Amino acid sequence: MEIVLPEKTYEIIVKRHALDSVGEWIASLWQNKKIAIISDEHVFPIYGKKIKQQLADYEVCHYTVPAGESSKSLKMANNLYDFLADQQFTRSDAVIALGGGVVGDLASFVASTYMRGIAFVQIPTSLLAQVDSSIGGKTAVNSSMAKNMIGTFAQPDGVLIDPETLNTLPELRVREGIAEIIKCGAISDASLWQDLEKLTGIQDLLDHSEAIILKALQVKKTVVEEDEFDNGSRLLLNFGHTIGHAIENTAGYGKISHGEAVAIGMVKISQTAEEKNLSPAGITNKIMAMNQKYQLPIEYQPWNAEEFYSAITHDKKARGNSLNIILLEDIGKAYIQKIKLTEIKDFL
């Protein structure tokens, strides 16, 4: 699959056992570069040695960060800047982001800002990263005020997805990736939603992961190509995220997974939309049933609307005194509803 943008085109490869040919893939993209593999303490011990062995023709170093959302910080980014500088990396060198969404966001943010930008690729190893965060060019770290507040738009030179990596994921991390797949079906692809209904559960989804990943990626590809910088149709990808990010922020990063928070956010915003006749009757029950089928939550406690509202006022999706929220017209069709920032209280 290709992502075709005005200033860059890059390829996404989805293939079982793709990690066995990383060396060939990198050679097709880069020559004469130092390469820094940025990973975390869980992923690098599993895949790092295999990848380094395939890059014998390159000068390769690696840096591992603690696993978890707390690593998506300016402090960790600064550690990585110092590491790259110590390794004498220049603008002609490159980064491989090897890991889940946290590593992908952090490593791509560092690559996009070190010396005003160096090349990078994504090798996502979690389902969430494979269907969502590894493509589209959004990079970010968190601030104390909000998730993903500090970031850039920077496209990778390529993305390599090996569904076999999902076999080493804890089930929690599989479930949170499924939340983003549910979102893709809900906003843009009724056939993907139907596929999720037909599958018997998590293991069945993993057995059909290549086809499911490709369908979810097609949803993201379409909106990214239409709206690279997140000012129009790409906002549709934020379904469930406004409330979800507020839950993550107030719970404390890492206390609830991103996918779990998004699953709850999709339910909560749809409930109020139904009450206001902004979404069709019964839509929330469909989302709840899908969440429960894949062992995702449908509610969160303790619910603190004031704390959530405070978090949302610092969300990057806010525009002045207004906020764009994403609602469903039907399964497979979403729309953007602009509201006053204070009106989001009605949805909390």
C-alpha cells in the first residue's frame, strides 16, 4: 500500500515474517547512513538482535527506553538527542522506530526535530501501532497538561508491518489495537464492521490479521491523503478520542490504555449524540456490543466530568472557543460537528 502525498510518497508493507527481510528493505531505502534503532525494554530483546544482524553493512547503534506512556516525554526526547549527538549523527543519518505506539511517536518526534529532521522508518510491533499510529506522519510527546500536545507532522520513509509480532503481545495490547479497528469500521467502512461481527473473537481476528490490518489502514490512508495536516476529513479519525484522551490524562498516563480509553470515549459520546438526535437510535448499543465482544470496556469509574472538561480545554483538537467532535451518521459513516467548547460538558 502506498501513501501518496504532495511532497512525499512512501510504501507500507504488510507481510507475515517481514522482519526476516528487514535488511533488504532498508537497503532499498537507504545507503551510507548511520542507523539508530530506538526501541523499548520489552521489544528490543525480542527483535533487536535479529534486525541488527541484518544491518551488518551499516553502522548501527540502539537506545532502549522504559516501556509505557511515561517515556513519551520531553525529558526522554532530550536523552535521545544527547545519544544521537554522542554517536555523531548528522542530517544524513537515520532512525528506525521499533516498537509500539509510544516508541513510534517518540522516535519519530526525535527524528523529525533532531538537526531539523533526519530520515526515519517505522517497524510497528503492536496492533495499535500497525493499524493507526505508525502511518500518517503524526509525531508527539505528552506534556503534563495533555496527551500528544508537543509534536510535528513528519512522514516516514516507509512502514514495515509483520503481523507475526502480535504473537508476542500481551492480550491487553491486542485489545487496545482492536479498539482502533472498531473505530475505523464505525467511521468509514461498514464491511470492516461486518467482518468484526463475523469473527468469533480475539484469536480469530489474529488469525485473519493481515486482511483486517489492511482494511483498517485503507481507512487511514484515505483520510491522510485527503487531509495530511488534520484540518478537515482527517479529524474523523478522532472518533472517541476527545473523551478518551481526557480519561487517559486524568487517570494518569499508563493507568488505562489508549485503546480502552477510546473504546469508552466512543460509547460515551454516542450516548449523548443519540439523546440529542445527532446520531441514530441504537448506535450506542452496537458500539457497546462490539466493545464487549472484544473484551473492551464500555464505562469508566470514577467519572469526573469537571476534570475531563479541564483536560479537553487543553486538547490540541480545540480551536479557540470551539471544538470539533466526531459523531456517527450510521455504522460506516461519520461526520464532524462543530460545537462551542463549553458544550462538550453535555457529552461528559
